[in-house]
Amino acid sequence: MARITKRLVDALRPKKAGPSDLDVTRARYAGRASKKDVVAWDDELRGFGIRFKPTGAGAYIIQYRNAEGRSKRLTLGSVAELTAEEARKLARSKLSGVAQGGDPVEEKRAARTAPTVAEICDWYLEKAESGELLGRRRRPIAPKTLALDRSRIETHVRPLLGDRKVESVSLADIERFQADVVAGKTAKPRKGRGGITTGGAGVAGRTVGMLHTIFEQATRLHLISHNPAKGVRKVSTDNKVERRLSLGEIALLGRAIRQADEESPVALAAIRLMLLTGFRRMEVLTLERGWIDPEAACVRFPTTKSGAQLRAIGQPALKLLLSQPGGQNENLYVFPAEVGDGHFVGVVRILQRLCLAAKLKEVTPHVLRHTFASVAGDMGFSELTIAGLLGHTGRGVTQRYVHLDKALLLAADKVAEEIELALDTAAERRSTRPSAKGGRHVEFA
């Protein structure tokens, strides 16, 4: 044996003439070499060696016994990639780890077979869809939530992080990913009838929050060693002023609805219900007739974003629901599709056309929901009451509302009546009166 240096490496390298052309130096240091490989061991660092194949390919290696006493050999790198001294330092580090109970061969194998971000996301979707993974309040993750998660994974996560090994992803990588989504690196224009993929702080924050949840599930079940998104600072959207409609704007929208002779009556009624109840878009569109309880003046949702709920509605909203025709073959949906037995789906574009006619900008179904909540706030109702009307289920809210049914019904009636008055009154006839908070706001006589 000898100390492995550049000179020894050059001496051991097979000549181009082939394996039969071995010089004296090579024969001296090769020792008991196999018929195929030439191996030499360092006489200073035990376990560190070099191996040459007859083709001329050479690599630095280490040989050791793991904690179970099994002999293992690990390739550190080729002679073309590492100098002798670089290989010696790497070998010393690896062998030091072995002395502390490590196993470099197994660690390398584990790194090679470690899951990528895309694979963990696929695992999450598969297990969540089968009901094996539980979400908030230890309930199965709602199909609507999984549909949003799948969209975010395909649109943002897979293109930017999908092929990365989870174990190699750092907190800095997650925050860089967030910044890229904010900057619109994954944004795409509309294709055909599909939607528009946008970036922005809201999209980025929700996607990072989803990734944190997925990694946390995988860490809990030991698929990965740690959650790389743990401790991430999600981008703030606090400086964004959430859009709401004033009573004057509600009146303009109401006039546009009355004048929309060519639009679907089903869609117009659905838009009106969103304003009168504060329901989410899909809560309105997927609303089934059997969920309406006229006697209790409520809708009994078997499932929502926050689980099964009983939602109080005002008399104007109840009358609107009960006035809807049965549709073809008595469709079970209150707002049936124009073709087939499903529910109506084109409400967003119709709302956009109505707002264009009314000269209203940046109005979405969520804006209608926020408008309902804002009108309730203007009328002096408490945050707890508004949370109950909207179906928010913060800690303890559901239990408290068991004893507040009459208060909720009263609030639902008053808010719906205020919005109905604005919707059904001509925008030109304006008057003012003190608001519930002592200020002044526009009302329509």
C-alpha cells in the first residue's frame, strides 16, 4: 500500500494499449487486484482507496463495516471530478460518520429513492380522496377543497418544485417559490373555455399554506423526515382592501338584473340569492330543494367548506327560494342546469355582463358575500352574529349559536330586507337616514 496521491493515480491508470500493458509501478501497487479492476488502498487513512477499471475509468472509494458488522463499499467520485486531496477529505468525513453509527451507502440509497415534491403531492391527493387522510376537525377533506388543491398543485407546485427531492428543499426554497408565484411566473392566459391562471399574493399564500399541510401529513406518517415549509412566512395581503358594494351600487346591480331580458332567469335568481344570504357561490349553485326548511327559515347543508351546517335565511331569501320553478323532470337543484340534470354553472360570466351594464367594476360572487356581511355590520350586528350568518365556524361558534337561533333569524331577516330594498328600488330615487351605527348612508325610498 501507499499514500494515494496524484502521482499514484497516474501510475495506476491503465494505458490505452489495454489491460495487458501493465507497467511495474502499477503491478507493485495493485496488490491482489481482481482480473477486472485494479484497487489500491491508502496506508494513512484506513478504508480509503482508489479503483480503476480496465477501460480506464477510475474512482475513489471507501470500505467500511456498518453498525451491524456488514462490509460496505461506497464510491466517492471519479478521478476526473475529484483530486486526491479532495477525495481524502471526503473520505475522512464519511468514515467519521461511520464511527458515529452512520451508514453512507444506505444514506445514498435513501437519497436516491427519496420522494419528490410531486410524488408527495400525488400521495396526498390519492390518500385524501380515499378518505385515509383527515383534515380539520378530524373529518375527511371535502371534495371541493381537494379540487382546489389539485389545481394549485398542477398549476403552481409541479412546474416550480415538482421534480425536487423533498429532503433537499429548504425553507428558503419555499419562500422563493412563494415569491415566484406572487411575481406571476406560473400565470397563464385563458385557453378555450378554461379559466385564467394568475399569480399574486393571495394565490401564493394559499398555495404555500396547502404545501405546509401536505408536508405535515407526510412527516406525521414518516414518509419524509421533516416539513420544509415549517416556519415559512406567508406573504401578507393585509394591505388589500376587500371590495364591497354600497347600497347605491346594489341598486345599480338590481336595475341591471331587471333589465337583463336575455339572461337566464335561473342565473339572475342565483345572483340575487347570493346578495340576500351571503352564501358562497357553490353553496347557492349546488343547493338542493330538500335542504330548505321553510318552517325553521333555514337551509340545512349536509356539507360545506366547514362541515354540515344549519344556516338561517331571511324571509326575502326564503320567498325567492320557494318561488323557483321545478325545472325539467323536477331537478333536485334549486338552480338547475339549462341542459341535463346538474346544477347551473355559468353564473360568473353572467354576473360580469350585469356589472358591465351597471358600470360596476371588480365584482365577483365573493364580493356579493362580503357585501352581505358588510351590510350586517353597518346595521350594528355583532361579529359573532355575522359569523353565524356566513357559516364561519371558529372555535365555539357553533355551540354558542344553539342558543341564538332567534337572534340569527332576526338578523337574517333585517339584513335581507335592507338589501332587497336597495335591489328593488330605482337608483335615481335617493334619500338619506341615520344608519344603525349613528352615521349616515344612502338608502332608496
